[in-house]
Amino acid sequence: MIIKHTHLLTLLISTSLTFSNVCLMSSAIAEEKTANKILKQSPKIKGEVTEILDVGSYTYVKVKSGKQEVWAAAPAIKLTVGDKISFATTMPMENFHSETLNRDFPIVYFVNRLITDKTTSLTKPETAYKRPDPKKATPLVKKIDKLKGGATIAEIYTKKAKLAGKIVKVRGLVTKFTEGVMGKNWIHLRDNSTLEDLTITTDAVVKLGDVVVIEGKLKLDKDFGYGYVYAVMFEDAKVIK
């Protein structure tokens, strides 16, 4: 009898674990189908604002559209819960992590504007790149010497018109790294030549504090939309640690 009870208990536990796994898998599949449905829906979403998060120059809004609730982020706009808004769905970001909010979003639509019957948010020129204020900037980075055959960050800024479109190499310290934004990894680089930093997009992965060599074509006045405007940057660059 004891053996039979033991076998029965083992079977029950096994069945319970299997059922639990099936439930987890079903839940994951359902979430994926919902995400895909949202991504394939109309190029414009209309709905009612149910939650608002103001973060610096951006406003995050949760919008109820039919039976779905989705998030959008746009240049700062004054809204209240219950407002009716609409926005384009041309820039969906899946599994987006906001460092400022310390929050994960299954999907966020980054948009140029949110349209309401009251007002419209719109990317303004002041969201573009601004040179750092020496009084507020962090001290110069030390011991990052100029790469032989390359350029310093200061030289890149002062000779940007001449270097635009050319392959340039630069060595610097990684002071910020953001992974998977707009399908790219973003690096901010500094050296000991200036208080400026340099923005790079790449498919490489680095860590804060890494000293790396960047090689790529120099781009000027790059506008990704959604407030991401850079006077000088490298796009899709190679990274050599």
C-alpha cells in the first residue's frame, strides 16, 4: 500500500508540474500574440488616456484603445486622465527599459506628437544636441591619449566639416552604454581632449569604463526623429576594445 501511495503521489506532483509549465507557456504565447497584434494594427491609435508619467522633456501616456492598453512617449505635453488622443504607430519599441523611470514596458510607441482636441505635442528645436556647459560638465577624462592615425574628440568637433563622410578612428572611455534602442546599441565616449562626448551606434556590446577604439564614418546633423538629434556622431561603427 505504501508503494502504491508513493507512486500515486509522484504521479500527482509530476502532473501538477507539467500543468504549471503548460500554463506558463500558454501565458507567454498569449503575450507574444498580443504584442504582434498591436504591432500589426492600424498605423494610428486613438483612445483614452488612463495614466500619465512626465519625465523631463517627455510625456509617457497609457492609452486605452478598444480592449487594448498601450504606451506612447512624446515631447512633453499637458494632458489629464480621460483625454482623447491619437498618435502614429511608426516607432514601436518592444521590451523597452526606461532608466529614468526604472520601469519596463512591453511596447512603447515613440512618436513626434500626440494629437488631442486641445493641443499637440511636437518635437522642438531645443531638444536637439546642446554643447555642454563647462561649469556643469564633469572634469576631463585622464590618460586617454590620441590614437596613432586617429583623431581626438576635440579634433572631430573642430574639423567636422572636413571629416564628414570619411572613415575616422578615435579612442575613448565608455561613459554610457544603452543596449537595444531603435535596434541599435548606443555608446557615449569621452577622452582627455575636451568636455564634449561622442555618440556612437553599433551592434557591439561594451561596458562602462571600457577604453575602446571606434572606427566608422562620421555623420553630421543626424536626426532620428523623436527628439534624437546629433550634430556629430558615428553610426553603425566598429568597436575595437
